[in-house]
Amino acid sequence: MQVLSSLKVAFIKWVSRLYPMAKRNLYQFHGGIFPQYHKELSLSHPLKRGIIPKTLVLPLRQHLGIRTEAKVKVGDRVLKNQCIADTEKGLSAPIHAPTSGTVVAIEPRYKPHPSGLKKLSIIIETDGLDESIENVLAVDGAHPDSPVALKEIVHQAGIVGMGGAGFPTFAKLPEKRNTVKALLVNGAECEPFITCDDMLMQTHADEIVKGAQIVGHALGVEQIICGIEDNKQKAIQSFSKACADTEIQVHPVMTVYPMGGQTQLIQELLGIEVPSEHHAIDVGVLMMNVATLRAIYHAVTFGNPLISRFVTISGLGLEEPFNAEALLGTSFLELAEMAKPKQPIDYPLVQGGPLMGTALHHNNVPIIKTTNCVLANPPKPVETVMPCIRCGECMDACPINLLPQQLYWHSRNHEFDQVEKLKVFDCIECGCCSFVCPSHIPLVQYYRHAKSTIKDIRQKEAMAELAQKRHEFKLDRIAREKAEREARIKAKKAAVKQKTAQKPQAKSSAAAAAAAKAAALKAKKPSATTEGQPVLSARDKAIAAAKKRTQKAKPSTGTESKAPSDKQPDARQKAMEAARQRRNQAKTAEDSTDKAAPKDSKSAQAAAKRAAAVAAAKKRAKKTTEKQESNDDT
Amino acid sequence: MMAPISSPFTHNNNSVRKVMLNVQLAALPALFTHIYFFGFGITIQWTLAMFTLIAVETLMLKLRSRPVWPYLTDFSGLITVTGLVFCIPPEAPWWIIVTGITFAIIFGKHLYGGLGYNPFNPAMLGFAFLLISFPYEMTQWTLPTQVSGHFLSFMDSFNLIFTGHIHTIPLDQITGATPLDEVKTALSTGVPVPVTLEGESFNRFRIPYGWAAVNIAFFIGGIWMLMSRSIRWQYPAGFLITMIILSATFNWFDPENYAPVRFHLLTGGLMLAAFFIITDPVTSSTTPLGRFIYASGIAVLVYVIRNWGGFPEGIAFAVLIMNMFVPFIDQYTQPRVVGYRK
Ligand code: SF4
Ligand code: SF4
């Protein structure tokens, strides 16, 4: 078997000299691309450390989840490692001061995010003393034995997924031991230009390994595998050395983009697919980036929070690209300037790699917990976008095995139900399809747009459904009330009849009703007065009587007193009124013509639907404004 | 809607233009072989076709108010030209190719919205149009030099194409039926296939002079296109495998009436179709399995038309018919998305 598979590999490698794409058969997942990596750019210059910029800008949200709240005030002196922002309100990760200094402002600042909006940030003027609080997390250095204990430390340390997603790490850890069978250490780093994980593995393999052991120990995992792309030979060597006496396996994997994607690396290392709409944890797999593991090691062993990270500063526009262990909050532009730009950086920098990164609207933004790369590539002339020729390059490159060309076709035509059927939500936006498209179509942009549009539509539908349900419920209630009322009237009529039969003098039915009511009340509450409760005044009685009168006179429409106001828009109310009337008409007609009824009730339904639609539309309008406000902070 | 910048920011530098040029390059061996066996007629036809193409495309792009330069230089029209010039008789009158290209570009391409939106293969649409409109001109093939004993000079071809006659050689000596036609006609007069294959149009391997060589040249060009990823393997694979299976089976049961595999593979426009025509991505199925099915479907139809149909060669009609099934095939051959049950 072994011989056969190595023969196969050798054969494919030979074929790939004639037909480069044969390499796609050398790994487990579908598609993939082989871009130019340019990794040597930043690797050929030494790692920079100990940069303390004048000011640090720390956005209050550097993770997926909700924004933290500042725990310091303007003018406060902060020490390195001090927690300066946290929140109890939901999924988030606290933020700590990267060095000592003074809080000079808490105000909205630009942050590296595609929206390009200003977000609330703490601005620290550093003092260069770098005074710190040691062991701020108050740990004893022992490896936690339970997932809960580990989660606590990881949470307090403000650790988030440092590979790019930024999901708070504690939330990714399971509560129970033994849920995770395999811990995968992601050292693939498949994006071009980026070498910060590579550098980290070369310099701190031991710390990463210890971090992995800590996690493995706390969660009781059976297997720890580290996947490193085979273009990082030095990292593989140092990592293998660090793993020598441990149970951790180092697994060199093919160099292909997107090998570092979670689904792809799991497929490669374990040969399993994570079912759609499930998480890796559902198949007993936990994947962690090497940088995250190192942060965990520091938190658990020394009680140090996450305040700095390895960042690659690279790009074709830089003379001396480098890697740095940069403090969070350091400006992109400052770092890029240190790399000797070949031309003034008047073009947008990119956060992340060229395939999945974000182009910045403002270059003066801070490094945050998820920033792995500052990329300075001078702009290239834009290629004209040609029509799709259905060549299928994109399909052959898609690691998820989607049909990007069909997705594109339907997205373009706004046929979003088709787009959804083609599983647009499984798209990981890796960019492989756009990379290979000979027509230079910005495919991923279309999918992003389609996804957000579909989400919007879904939300609207949900709202419309809710409105419809509410409306139906109301109609039901009205009908029920009516039936009850009629029953009551009947009962009372019967009572009145009895009374009139008893009393010699005949009264008007209204008076009779009033009397009956009064009598009933009296009978029901004989002790009302003694208990200090208000007795029905004569006026009340008269009103009650009058009400009943009207009810009697117009049994079919009279019940429609003003509907209880629940702040419905006027349009909706009108529509409902119409619906109600129609329904009532249908009811009265029911006795005479059976056939007419269904038709009328149909039209009533239609009216109801219309009403619901109007309501939904109103809500929609409201919701969008609300959403815009809430989006403001994503 | 399209924001100016969003990832990815890098590209493999492939372009429609490069793909199309590759296809052109791949057609060169066949072109030279064609010249060697059938004379220079095809170069004149090619030039005529190119001029017509440029004129008609420019006109149509102007009419549709599209930018002329980028669309003219995507070279997609060249594929149509290649598809058509190899299909018409090398010494056909000049207006044949001009009408054919004009029809193909206008009705096969631009009226549907241009590149990427046409459901039917433009070259085959043009060819079908010519075959139906001018059946006589379309079946007067120049005989290979080995058969007629004449090699037409450039001027001879030129005169033939533009005036319809040359002084040196009588016309009926240099033109005749294609081998496919020959076999078919012979069968209808009761001559069994093996006897026809002994005839003077066929060499000692019982494959037709000229035609076989051109087909082999197309095959070589096709391999180059496969290697450079200009076309996808499912098309030729599906097409050729199905063709081989069909012709082998029928020939095995009844060699008197059904020609052998090598005859079917190396006559007519078979290899041209396999690598240059059915591989047109725009008008074919786009899923991997779909491509295979699409190609097999064409092979079945070609075989049916060749043996039982009213025309000697059925590639054009087979392609056009399968074009109609493309949306259907696409819908039922979607690949399994990662994370969904097998
Ligand atoms: S790669 Fe581009 S041109 Fe080719 S099928 Fe995909 S979207 Fe269309
Ligand atoms: S961006 Fe989406 S569709 Fe394109 S290759 Fe990646 S996963 Fe496939």
C-alpha cells in the first residue's frame, strides 16, 4: 500500500511537470491554487522586536462578538498587561494595555475593517517605561485540568483566534472533557506573502508545543497533529525538534492555497469532511492557530494576556519587508514606513494576504489581535472584466466543490433562490475562483453581495411571517370574543325572558338587560360594598345597557368596536378593517349561499396577507435603520 | 454594486485572450497538414473569414453600443473561424465563407448578447445554415493530391474561389465526394463497406488520404490544448470513447454495413469536433459530469446521422441538438459540495 501510494505521488509529480495542475491530485481536498508566494521577501530580514510607538490605538472590539466597554478613563495611567476594557454583556474578549502609558482619549478611530468606519477605541500615549503588572491573570503556572478552568484563563487573557477569524478562543473550547478527539495545530499559513506563523514556528516552536500540550491536557484530547506546509522547511525542522519527546505529530502538507482553511486542513490531516452547517467540534476536532497556542501558553504559564503578536510587513512596494512582534495598537503606516517603501504609500494597504485580505480605506489603522499581515502592494492596472465563458476554471479551483460560474450567473441575475440552492452559504470566500477566472470577474464580490442580500430577504420574510401570525392570532381572538359575547347575550336573553315571564310588567329589552346585569352583579358580589370596591354607578349601568342595545340591534357588525390599539400603522389597520368587514360579510352570507363563502374568505385572506405585507414593509424600513445603527459597530 | 477593491487582489494572469490564442496555436498543425494535402485554398478561406469576422463583429458591437476594442480582441471570434473554415470545402466560392461567418456571428453570437450568452455553437450554426442553403457547393470537396494527382497552386485556388474555374485542370478531376459520402453512396447502391475502403481514396491502412492526416494533426493540437488547460478532458474523452464503443460494436456485428473504428475516427471533422468544436465552453455543459454526458450525446448523434441520417456528416446537427439539452444536463449533474452527504 505504502509503496503504491508513494509510486502514485512520484507519478503525479512527474506528470505535473508537463501539466502543472496535476498537483491537485496530491492532497485531499478539491481544487486549490498555486499562487506566487513571495514568502522570501519578509523571511530574508530579521525579526523586529521591542517597537514601542508613541501612541497605541486599541479598538474596543478586536474579535467576533460584541464590543467591550472601557474600564479606564481619559487621563488614567495604565500599566502593561492591565485590563482596560471588558464586558459581561455577551461574547467578547477583554483588552489589555500593551505597554505603560496614559489614556489620552477614548474616541472613534479608524480600524482595519472593510467598512472603513471609525470605531470606539482607547488611545494610549506610551511613556516608554514599559512598566508592567506581572501575572495579571493570577495563575499558578500549573496546567489546568478541566476545560472550564482553561476557558476561564483564556477568556481573561483576551485570546482570540489569531489566524484571522478572531473568534474568542474560550468560546471555541468545549465545556466537557473528551469532546475533542483530535487537536489540530494549524501551521499551514497558505496565503502568499505572510510568514509570521512561519517565523513564530522557527523561533518559538517550544512555546507552541507547550500551548498545544496545555490545551490537550485540559480537554483530554487523544491526538495532536500539527500541519505545516512543506514550503516551510525550517519551521518543520524546529517544530519537529520541539515535538521530539512528545506525542504531537508533525505532518508536512502540500503547499497549496487554501490549505490553511479549517475544512481543508481537517480534510488533509484526518480525511474527514465537516458536514455543512456544523462546526469542527461536532466531529470531535479542534483546530488552533500556532499563534493562538503560544498566547495560551503565555497566559497559563505566566499569567500574561494577549498584548502583542507576530505580524508580517511585506509587499512588492517595500524595500525591506520584515516580521515583527508588534504591540497591539501599533499603526500600520508606521510599520510600513519602517520597511523602507519604494514609493510613497498613497495606495491602500491590505490587512491580511492578497487572497482573503481587506483593503483599507485608511492606512493609519492599528494592528489588532487578528492582524497577521500588513501588505503593501502598489496598485496594478485593472483588467477589463469580460463575460463568463463557462470555462469552469473556477469550478476546478473551488475547494468546496461549488459551481462558482453558476453561482455567478444567478447572482448577476438576482435569482437568489437559485444561488442559495447552489449552496452559496458554504462558500468560504477563499478567492480561488476569482484568482483563476480568465474573464477577471470579481466572483467573490458577487457571492458576498448575494449572501448579504439573501440574509436580508430572510429577515424580511421572518418579519412578514411574524406579522402574519400576529394578524391571524388577532382575527382568531376577535372571532372567539364575538362567539363568547353572542353566547353571553343568548344566555341573558334567556334570563330576561324568564324574568319577564315572572314580572307582570313588560319592559324594554334594554332596560331588562340593564336590570339583568345589575341583578347578576349584585348576586355575584354581594359583599362588594363591604370590601370597599366601587359599586357600579347608575351611569355605568346605563352605559352597559346602551352597549348591549347596540349589540342587539346589529349583531353582525356591531361587535366591531375599535380594535385594541397595539400601535399598528394606519395602513395596516385600514387593511385589517377591510378584511374584517369582508370576513363578516362572508359570515352573514354563509347561511344563504354556501358557495359564496369560500370565495369571500379567500379575499379576506388576501386582504390579511396584504395587510401583513404592509406591516412587514413598515417593519423592514424600521429594521434597516436599526440594523444600520447596530452594524455601525461590526 | 461592485466596490473597487475587495479580495482577492491577485490573479494568475490568465485571460480569455490567452485561452483563445492557445486554441489558435493548437490549430496550426492541422492547418499545415491541410495545406499539404488539399492545397492553399484554406488559407484564402481563412483570410476571407478573418476580414468578414472583423467587419461583422465591429458592426455588431457598434450597433449594440459595446466597446469594440476589448471585445474584438478577446479573440473568441477566432474559434468560430477555425471551426468553420475547416468544415467548408477548401475551394468553395468566396461568398460561402463570407455568408457563413456573417450568419454565425450575427445569429449565433451577437443577437443572443455576445460572448458568453449564446446557447448555440456559432460555428456549427453557420455551418448548418450553409449546408441547408447551399448543399451543392458544400459537398464539392477538393480531392487530396494523392487522389487527384494534382496539387493546386495558390493562384489556382485563388481563381477557383473567386471565379469558380481554372484553365489548366478540368474541375471534376480535382473535386469529388468526401470519403464519408463515398461510403454512404456506395452502401446505398449495394456496395459493402470493405469494398469501398479498397478504393482509391483510401491508403493501404484503409483510411482516407488527407483526411486521416488532418484528423491526426487535430489530435496532436488537442493534446497540447489539454496540457495547457485550454480545453477540458471530459469533452474529447466522452466523445471519443463513445464513438469508439459505438463504431466498434456495430462493426463487430455487421462489418459489411458499418465502417470500422479507424474510419470513423479519422474521417470528416471528427477530431476537429472532439477538440475544437464541442469544447466550446460557452455552449456546452459546465459541470464535469455534464461535459462528459454532453460529449457522449454528441458522439451518439454523430454516429446515428453518419449511418442512418440524410447527411454524410452530422457533427453540426449533433452539436446544435445537444446545445439545447445543456441547461437540463447542467441541472442534473451538479457535483457534490463538500460537507454534504455522498
Ligand atoms: S472561471 Fe470565470 S469565465 Fe470561467 S467559468 Fe468561472 S466565472 Fe466563468
Ligand atoms: S470563494 Fe467560494 S466559490 Fe470561490 S473558490 Fe472559494 S469557496 Fe469556491
